[in-house]
Amino acid sequence: GARGRARNDGGSATSDATMASKNTLVKDVGALIERLQSLAQVVKDRSDACKQDLASSSPERTTSPADSEGALPSATEKKLRMVSRALHGRLKDTMDALTQLKRIADDALVLSPEDDASGDRLRALGAELALARENASDAGLLGEKIPEVPGRAGPDAANVHDTDGKRTRACTGEDPDPIDPDLERVLVANAVDVRSIRDVVARLGANERDVDARAALAREIRSLASPRNESNESISAGIEPAAASDGSSSPTSGAAGALYSEGNFAYGSTPFATFWRVVQECPALSRAMARMAKVQQDNYGIFMNQRGFQVWGSSSGWLVFYAALGCKVAGVGYELLRCHVDFANGVVMSMLNALAKPPVFIHGDVLEMADCDVTQFPPVVWLTSQCWDPSLKTAVAEKLTRQCETGALVVDYGEGVGLGDRAGAWERVGTTTAPVSWNPAQTFHVHRRV
């Protein structure tokens, strides 16, 4: 018996050591990812500035530079193109490094301490991480010496670390206080429960940093994603292939059961202040949310009314909770990843006293389950399409165009699923620029069905 107990104690110690090594490895990978992301954001800002300056140099001019008023000298234009190519190359190399690091983290997260091979696999992953860090350093991806935009100075050439650290927080998704004093005064004046908003943001953030939760998420993504790598330009534009919080979780595996790339499940975080700004700066959206709040107050318990506000790809519930607590609108979140849905519903059950009317989270495929034509008034649909595969974006756009009645509103990140290209069916009624985890100046568009 004593010998058997010794063997069990030894096994427990080995498991504990494996878990400690796993947590350390994941933490180290995360720190390197954050470093690369913060530097990459500066590279992307300067690359975009180069493109803007090149576009303004009138590439279609037919006269010589000397005859063109305001035209860039050819030497400056050549330098711009050289710097632009260098920045683009560094950005591409950084994205490749981030993809590799995300794979290392995911491989570590799915390891089980009960598996005898986990220790060897962790050591192999540690060696891969060391090599990835060395390669990134040799390629200059970790250095702060980033080519400046010719002819620009000041903020455009700012270092990666602003004096107050705002750039780093914007790129990593960290937000120690989601509500600043000015916004708090506005919310209090609108009888918004600020304390509950802070509480739910802290709880959702803590869950996404939890190693066990991240392991469960990685396992589920791998069970749903296909091995193919469908072209996804939004990941490169977003600088964020790793999971963070709410912005682009995949809502579907396809109506016909087709699988999507792992990149389709990538997502970033949208702060509450950004959500509030998007709503308040679009009069049509602000009026729609206020109308829904009143309808729900007058008709408690009718699920149809909750479908008036929908989030397609709701992740662990961020945008849905923002609407419930900030606008007093209980909505429906559709999400393909069950671990997200289970956690969000658990938060709902623990916050019933703080919610005027609880939101609902549904596990499933929006192409099959979501309905835009069952409400008594035109709905608001918030899409988290930043990293969706192109085929999914097309299918969602077609579904929205087919189901939405006149007056329905759709909020999306940038051009999103392409409703702006369907001029005969949709009109743009609002545009807001605000920070998200992958872009300090993300554009949001609000389209209305005509």
C-alpha cells in the first residue's frame, strides 16, 4: 500500500510540474505575442501613412513632376516606395511569427497533465518558442527602430511606447478601467449601472486569461476548424491572430456543414466606451436602441422582443452585456463555440438582480438559427466579422439582405460583410472611428435596409 501511495504521490507531483511548465510556457508566448503586436501596430500605422502619401502624389498625372502643382519630387516618392516596401515586408514577417506563436500556445493549451507524453511535448514546444524568439530577433521584428515616413514628423513617427502607455494598452486589449470619469458622468446621468458594467468586464476578461478556459477554447476551435487556410485579409489588417475577447468569433460552421479556417475564429476586444460611442454617434441606431428598451419594458417575457437586438458571433457575451447594461436592451447572442455560450449564460444567471431583463445566448449556426424577420419592428444586428472567412461574409450578407425588412440596422467593423457594395438594398446611415484591441482607429459602419 505504501509503495502504491508513493507511486500515486509521484504521479501527482509530475502532473503538477507539467501544469506549472505549461502555464509558464503559455505566459511566455503571450508576452512575446503582445510585444510583437504593439510593435506591429506602429509598423502598420506608418505603412498606412506611406500609402496615403503615395496616393496623394497623383500617380495618374500626365505632366512632369515639375509641371504638377503640389506633386511630390521623384526622389521623395522613390523613398516613400522604398520605406513602404520595407514596412510591408516587416508586417508580413510579423504576421508569420504571430501565427507560429499562436500555434505553439494552442498546442500547449490542449496538453493534458495525465498524458505521459505531455512533458516531452512541452519541452519540444519550449524549444520551438526559443527558436521563434531568436528568429524574430534576428529578423529585427523585436527592435523599436522602425523606418519613419519620409516628410512626416511628430505623432506619425512616435515611438512604440507612448509616455502614458496608451498605445500598448490599445494593442494588447488591456483596459484596467473601461469607463473614464467623463463617460461615467454621462452614464450616471442616463441611470446606467456603471458598477455592473465594470464587474462584467472584469469577469469576462479574467475568464479569457484563465489557462483552463483557454485550453478548452483551443480544443473546441481545433475540433471545428478545417485544415485548409482560406484567404483572410482581415487578419493581416487586424494585427491580431490570437484570441482576445469579443470582436470576431465565428458564428457558424456553415449551413451545409462546411468547416472554416482557424483564422475564422480569431477575435479581438471592443471596449465598452467604443460600443457606447458607436451607438450614440448614429442617431438611427440610438433611436432604435431606445425604442427597443421601451418595448421590452412594456412587454416583459416575450422572447421575440429580445431578437430585436442580435449579435452574430457573440463570443463570451461582451457586446450583448454592453447592450443589456448600457442601453437596457436584452438581446440574443449567437455563437458557434459552446464554451463561450456556457460561460456567458453562467454570467447571466449570476447577475439576474442587475439585469432589467436577461439576455439570451444560443449555441448554433446563425445561417440556420438566427432570424431577422420575426420581430414586430426592424431589428438591430451587430456583426463581429473582422476575421470571418470570405465565404462566410458572403453568406451572411445574402441572409441579411433576404430576411431584413425596411429599416433594419446592421453594425459592422469596417467594410465587414460588404453591405456597402449592395447599394440597391442598403444605405449607410452612420460611421464612427474608435479604438479596439487591434486598431486604435477602427472604423464602424451602420447600414439600414432600404
